[in-house]
Amino acid sequence: MHGVEDLGLLKMDFLGLRNLPVIEMALDLIEQTTGSRPDIDSVPLDDEPTFEMLRRGDSIGVFQLEGTAMRSTLRSLAPTSFDDVAALVALYRPGRWRPTCTVTTPTSRTAASPSPTCTRMWRRSSGTPTA
């Protein structure tokens, strides 16, 4: 989950900074009501019920996935992995991704990569650097 940092690069997400207090408050509320605090860094990225929810477009309240057009795109794309969702957000932001765009998976294209880690990330995102 910290692939960019592991490469020694600095990743800055100013858009997401306003959500940090909300995440902390949610973790506090979970701890108050259940007696245990979830480890946000241990949240599974392969939770099938979550992908089913996203494929239905039931993403109101999910940061960057709650708009009407994004929910429609989620239903069309039908993500099956965290990488699918990451690629969708990267392609959709900062400007609206037009529904006429088509996502394809290149099978014969190769590109020079600065490191094996980048190659692994690019392979998962169909050649689009999205990490």
C-alpha cells in the first residue's frame, strides 16, 4: 500500500487531507462502540463484499466514488480488485472521465521502466502508471 514511498518518492495528497479527521473520528467511534480500534493499515484490499457493493454502484459516502457519474462508471467497469478501483480513480480524476472512453488491456505493449517495482505497478494497471 505504500509502494510510492517504498521507492523513495514523496506522495502528497492534499485533496485527501481534509478527510483525515473524519477517518480518525470514525475509528474513535468504532472503538467506543465495539471496544477495539481497527488498524487502518491492515484493512484487506481483496474484500469481495466490498467489490460487490461497488459493482452495484452503492458507493454514496465513499470518497471519490460517490458521484452519480462515478457510480454509473463503477457499474459499467465492474471492478474485481483494488487495482481496478485505483485505475478508475486515476483515470477519472482530476477531470471527469467521459463515458465514451474505453479501457483496454494491452497484451503486447512493453515500455521502459525505471525499476522492477514500477513494472509490477504498471502491469497491474494495464500499463497506466497509477500508483
